[in-house]
Amino acid sequence: MAEALVDVLWFIEGSEDEQMDPDDAVKVLEGVSHLVGQLSVDQRSEWNDLLRTMAEAESDSARREFLEGFPEGFGLLDDEG
């Protein structure tokens, strides 16, 4: 499930204006940020661990960079201290 979500967000993030309306893209990305903001500290930690594992296994450098930046970009680090 996490991999599917990341795939969708990766597509949205990399979409050109002709592929997806920029306003719609922002709404989706902000919606996901809001949802992950509702996760408990333990759930955020699990997500971060999973994202780190996915990034380490990723051979595409641009996608790996996206995975590495996901926790900060989507608000998963706010409450971890």
C-alpha cells in the first residue's frame, strides 16, 4: 500500500501541467500531507523506516531523492523530535 501511494505521489510530483492540472496536483499533495499529519508518532516512525528502506533499494537516483525527501516534504518529521 505504501509503495502504491508513493508511486502516485511520485507521478503527481513529476507531472507536467499538460498531464495534470497544477491546482489539482497541489490539492492532492496537501491532502496527503494532512493525512500523514494525523498519524501517531509510532506510525510516522514506521513510515519513515519503510521509506528509508525503499530509498536504499531504489536504483533510480531521482526517485531515491524523492523517497529520501518524503518524510520532510510530507510532514512526517514534525513531531519526532
